[in-house]
Amino acid sequence: MSDNLYYHEKNPTIHLRTWVLGQMAWGAFLAGIVLTGAIVFVVVLYIIGQFLPEESRKTPDPMPRSSLEQPLTVEGHDLA
């Protein structure tokens, strides 16, 4: 059929550049799909959150800072 089996251009350098640019475009397309999926996920969570009652948004933090902080010394210890 043709002497050129895998590319249309007679110059292999041009064919390689076309292939590389095609691969980069395909990677950018896939990255755009993943980014769009992440944005859609966040938007769906936000919309679901809007259906929650107002009281649920005003509840206190279940992990107050005081439970995460520890004193440096213990009462009755030699360093206290």
C-alpha cells in the first residue's frame, strides 16, 4: 500500500513531534477530566450541605482545642 507504514510524513522527526504533541494533548485532556470531576464532587457536597438544617451548621466544634493541649508538667511532679 505505502512505503511509509506508521506515519504520513516522510520525515520521521516531524512524525515524532506530532506524536509527542498528541500525547501531551491527551494527558492534558485526562487531567482536565480529573479536575472537572473533583470540582463537581466539591460542588455536590456543597449543595447537599445547603439542604441541612441551619442548627447543624451552628453546632460547637466536637474537638475543642483544650482537649488537644496538655500541660507541660503534672501537678505533684518534681518539675512542677
